[in-house]
Amino acid sequence: MIRFLLRGILRDKQRSLLPVVIVIIGVMLTVFLFCWLRGILNDSIELNARFNAGHVKIMTAAYAKNVDQIPNDLALIGVDTLLTKLKKEFPDMKWGQRIHFGGLIDAPDSKGETRAQGPAVGFGIDMLSGDHSEIERFNLEKSLRRGRLPVHSREILMSEEFSRKLKVNPGDTVTLIGSTMNGSMAMSNYTVSGTIVFGTGPMDQGSVIVDLKDVRNALDMDNAAGEIVGYLKDNYYDEEKIGQVVARFNRLFPVSNDEYAPVIITLRQQNSLGDMIDEIKGIGAFAVFIFVLSMSLVLWNAGLLGGLRRYPEFGIRLAIGEDYSHIYKTMIYESILIGLIGSFIGTSIGLLISLYMQKHGLDLSSMLKNATILMPAVFHTQITSAAFFIGFIPGLLSTVIGTMLSGIGIYKRKTAQLFKELEA
Amino acid sequence: MENSTLITIEALKKHFLTMSGRFTALNGIDLTIGKAEFTGVVGPSGSGKTTLLNIIGSLDSPSEGRAVVLGQSISDLNVKQAALLRRSRLGFIFQSYNLLPVYTVFENVEFPLLLLRFDDSQRRRMVMDSLEWLGLTDKAKSKPAQLSGGECQRVAIARAMVKKPEIVLADEPTANLDAANSHHILKTMVQLNKEFNTTFIFATHDDKVIGYLRRKISLIDGKVAKDEFTNN
Ligand SMILES: Nc1ncnc2c1ncn2[C@@H]1O[C@H](COP(=O)(O)OP(=O)(O)OP(=O)(O)O)[C@@H](O)[C@H]1O
Ligand SMILES: [Mg+2]
């Protein structure tokens, strides 16, 4: 009997292929949208993490309090030993030290007189030690617009916009005027090695990037760093894992009254990123909910119509002596089968597309040129474990419920009534 | 031959609720129908022929009175019991054939046997027998869409007959057929009736069918107006 019914499904394309295709499309879209929203959320987080917040950031308690003012006089000192300890205690993390600084960039003319000047936000990151992690985090190679990355000490990268404003080209010399850790004025000369465009508004305006060692020399910050950023090795911000890192850190470095003692701050706790995460998550969940709901309605309807279309067949089967509950059951099994096959294929296709976009990304930078928030210009999807299941809500549940409801109709109608429809 | 009673109908009434109130389609029918009859319910359109056949076939139930079919009172059957009665002891033939379009002739005829849980080899033998009675052996693998109307109706008869039911109910079986095909299937049914003692009950106003009947029950406005045996 089951074989008999299966044969029927397979031969009737309206009953097999069509609903399966509808389910596949619906499920595929659901899975893809879900992954995409997760990806946007993730990219936004990662972007902030890479340039600024880290997954965690370690600073002195005092620096942390005034982080907006970049108070380098409150920077961490004895960083080498601290880093060694961190690397040993947290084998799952990657660490990088950074010095943020503010200052003026002065572009001199041929006689050494100031030709142009502008305020700069500086990043001192490791570019010359041979470890490429920071270069990768800042995506420097791909962001390079003109010139090259620094390969010698005393070379500086400027944002393209800033270099144009000061009419400075790669090869030119500029002077950085800042203040040392102790508060005295510091002046140091650099050769512009190249210009960069990050593709995110705020970073593209007045930033300069200098090798960490040069900054240390210039600002008298030997063995000091404003902040140590830490990243989970797989590069995904995972709140649970980060929670463990924080707990362990706090055990190793108990909170004290010492203003200069290191404290750890998570990505969530910085720049109201936590709110942003929650907000995006909320919007994402809502969008997915709406979508799943509408897909559910579509598939529910498809199940309903599929059932209604078959009233004549049910009439014949009833007349021949099959009973209601048996017909109803076979109808449900059928829809489960179709829902399962469709959801399975749809989820697979959705995941494949998402996987492709997770790897390669979709570049919308030209459309997002004027964005001023730190938002990614290349969209990636992110596949989470939920993506494997979410499609089954509309794909299986709705299809089956739709069929169930249409099937109730055959109970409600009198047998003879089904025949009236049949003879019509 | 026509002595043991299969169907007893007493004071049967059937009302339908319609927009304009209660409509009485059958208005006090008394009948008995015996084994191996070849009987027709005839009468003008709307006289209640289909309604009566549906009740005998347990597709519908009486509003008042009794209809006892093969020892079972139709009003007392629940849906499962009614399905069992149809499945095991009744066969249906409809005006519009009502074959399942995705299945072959063989499979259409096989379907009632699947419901009765006959095993593979039994099914095959019974289906092939039935197709042979109807002269359809070479059409076993065809789909209904590839058959003529006459052939479709023969498949429907094969499907009704395959389990050798005690009663076959045929509602306007010739209405969609030309004269030649009508005579062909009627002759076949007369033969099956003789060979297996199957009771045939028709609902019809087709003179060709009436010509073959051995008993003619005339309905007018839901009442039996005449009940006559003929010399066929
Ligand atoms: N479900 C129903 N609801 C309301 N009225 C019905 C219903 N079924 C049948 N009737 C009415 O009962 C009467 C008898 O119908 P029935 O189908 O039995 O007639 P019939 O003799 O078979 O007619 P025909 O020769 O046209 O097939 C008709 O007037 C019909 O409109
Ligand atoms: Mg009728």
C-alpha cells in the first residue's frame, strides 16, 4: 500500500515535484536570509573588534576610565612580561599591543617650513616584527591605495583622504607632533610609505599608522602600550568563550586599588557595542521571524491547496472503502515526506550559497561609500548551527500543518458531498 | 435464484438542509432487493435516484426509516464500519469513471485489493482475471488518459468486480458513452451478474440500460411510483 501511494506521488508532479520545489525555494531563502543577517551582525562585530575593541582589551584601570582621551600617561608598562604571561595562560587567544595617539601631522615644504598641517588619530601597531597578525587585522594589504606598506622603521601610512588634504605623496617626509608619555612635546619625522582606504568612514578621515616601535621611541613609551587587544583564535566573537577568558583573567589579576593594574574589558562593554549587538540581534531575529512566518504561510497554503486539489481522489478512495483516518494519515505522511525532502535540499542549497558568501563575500563598497559608522562594505554570511534547523520550521512544520488543516475538510464533509464535488 | 434478501429499505426518508429550508429528496421508500438481481432505479432528474444509491452504498445515511444492507443497518454504522462494508462487500461504478489518473489500469483495479490486504500473487491473479472478464488484458499497463471512454468504464467495472462484491451500485454508468459502448458494457455486466450472482443496482434514465433490466423501480419525487419485473 505504501509503495502504491509512493508510486502515485512520484508520478504526479503536481503532488511531488511542485510542492518539493516550493518547499526548497522557501527553505533556501529562509536559510540564506538567516545566515546573511548573522553575517552582517558578525561582520560589524568583527570590524569593530579588528580595528578597535578586540574581542577583549586589556588596559590599566585608569586608562580604561578615560579611554576616549587616549591618556598615554596611564598606559600599561612592563608589557613584555605581561604579554608572555598572557600567551602562556591563554593558549586559545592571540594578543596584540597597540598605542593609540593623537597629534598633528606637519607637511614641510622644500625649505623645511610648514606647508600644511592637520590633526591625526594615530595607531601604533606592530608591522615590522615579522608577525603579520596586525597587518591582517587592519587589512592593510588590501586597503593600500598608493605606495607600499612600511618595511623600514620611520615609515608611516596615511589615510588617502588625509594625504590628499595635506597634499602629501608616498616618499614625502612628514613630521608627527605629539606628546610623550610624560607629557612633554615629541616631534619625529617619517617617510610616507603609502596611503590607505579602509572603506569605513571614520577610519578614512585623519588616521595615520606607524610601527609600534617607532611610536614607542617617539613617545617615550619603552615597553609600554596603551592597550593589549586579544582575539579568539578562530576569529569569531563568542560570548561564552570570552566569558571564560574574562573569568580566568580576573583570577590571574585580581581587581585591586592600583590604578595601573591591568583590567580586562570585553567587546560588549566597549563603545556601546553591546547595545548594538543586541539591537542587531533583535532586528535580525525579528526579520527572520517575519520571513519564516511568511514562508510558513506560503508553504501552509501550498499544503492546503495540494490537499484541496485531491478531494476527488479522496472521494474515489473513500467510495472504494478506504476509511477517512487512513486517507488522512497517508496525506500527512506524504506531506512529511515532501517537507523533509524539500527542507533537506533547501537547507543544503541555502547553506551552500551561504558558505560561498561566507568565504568570498559580496562587495557593496561602492554603495556604502558615504557610511560614517564602522560598518563592513563586504557582506559575508555566517553559518551557525541554527542555520541547519531554521529552514525546517517553514519547510516541514508549515507544510504538514497546511496539509493537516486541508485534511480536516475531508472529515467535515459528508462522504456523499465529496462525491458531488467529484461528479461536478 | 432471486430469493435471499440483500437489502431491506423501510419507510426511508432523506432530507437535505438547503438555503430555502428542508428539502425532502426521498419521501418514504419501502423496498427489498434480493441476491443476483439486475435492478434499475429509474425516474426523472431530481427524483432521488442518486440519493437512494448513496444510502444503499453507505456513502450517505437515512434521515428517517431504515436501510439494512447485507445485514447491516446503514444508520448504525460509524465511518469506519461503513468503509469496511464498502471495502469488502460493495462495488461502485460512476458516470464519470473516476479512475485514479496517475495509476495504470492494472493499478486502478489492484487498489481495492490493496485495501483488503491481499498478497502480491493473489492480487496479480485477481486483477488479471478481472481484466480478462472485461477484455482489457492488453491495456493493463495503460494510463486512463490513453483509453477511450468505453475502455475507462470497463476499467471501472473491473475495479468494482475484482473483489467479487455482493452488490455493485452503478450510477448512470452509460451517460458518457455512445450506444455501441453502452451495449457492450451492459452485456458484460449481465454476464458477470449471471456468472457470479452479483446484484447490480443501477440509477439511470437511459433507455438502453432500462432495456437490460430485469426489475425497474420508478422513482418520482422521492417515492416509488412503480416497481415492475420484466422479462429479460
Ligand atoms: N447534498 C444535497 N443538498 C441539498 N440537496 C440535495 C443534496 N443532494 C441531492 N439533493 C437534492 O435532492 C434531489 C434528488 O437528488 P438526486 O441526486 O438523488 O437526483 P437524481 O434522481 O439522481 O437526479 P439525476 O438524474 O439528475 O442524477 C435533487 O433535487 C437534489 O437537488
Ligand atoms: Mg443522479
